[in-house]
Amino acid sequence: MNTKTLALAAALLLPLSAWSGDEQKASDKPSISTSHTVQLSAVVEAIDMETRQVTLRGPEGNSRTLTVREDARNLDQVDVGDTVNVEYVQNLTIEVFANDGMEPGTGQLSAVQRAKEGEMPGMAVMDTSIVTATVEAIDIEANTFKLKWPDGEIKEYVARDPENLKKADVGDLVVVSYTEALAVVVEKAVSE
């Protein structure tokens, strides 16, 4: 798996607004985005090609044996001493847009990329779920708002930031996107 593939996976993690192509900024409407990333590396301690079991040693010396799935390519390219690098990202973005009559809905996007035959093993997986709701009511005095979800249910919420209620209007579209992404790259051990 090359750097371009990892860059593509990273680009897929951008918030929905970054893909919109709309020149108008949504800065006048409320939005929030938060991400959490975990990175770790482990060294291959042992490989059993027959059972597809690989033992990895983490940075604190702890070992774990995993069974590599049959559809994972190029296990035969991995040697004891190679490094397995893993990056896991979660991203939640909530944005409010002026609505031109859209109804609440849901959608999902998934992408998978894996190493080609003969390359060092690697893969990137990304899953994004998008749910939209419409603003049904805003009560600035009570610091609450109501959203209508795709199933027709209307729920009331308390605003964390009361100023956001002043930036939104009844009928606005609220877009909630949640992304999980995982990238795994195996690198050859550096010979000394």
C-alpha cells in the first residue's frame, strides 16, 4: 500500500462540508466537529503460515497472537522483525444548513483499499454514516430545540451553547456524520 492510498484514506475522513464544493461558508450556522485518533506500532515476533497466526509485540513488551483472515493478501511477504503500523480514527461532525425543502434521511458510505498482490500487506477501511434531521422548534428562553429525525420521531434537546440557537432557524437541516477509519501498513525491518 502506497502513500497515495493512505492520503486518499485521510482525505475521506474530512468533514462533509469540505466535500460540498459550496463556496458559501456555513459559519453563520452552528457546527461542531471532533476527532479521536489512536496510533500504534507492533513488531512481528512469530508467524505460522499454516494457521495464519501472527504474534505481535507492542511498545510496552506485551504480546498478542492474532489469526489473519484468509482474504488478507500477502502474508507471505511478512517476516519476523517487520513492523505493523495501525491508525484508527473516529470523527463526528454536526452541521446546520439552510434547508430548501429536504426531508430527513440517512445514508452510508464505505470504502476499502488493500495492497496489491506481491506488495507488503496493508489496507484502509472507512465507514461513514450520515443522518439528517430538520429543526422543528427553537425555544431561546428555555435553551431547547426540537429535531425531527428520519423515522418521524421528534426529540427535544438542550443547547450546549445558547448562542447557537440564535444562529439556527426552524426548518434548517441538521447533518450528523460519523466516520470510523482504520489503516494498517506493514513495513520491512530495517537491517543494520
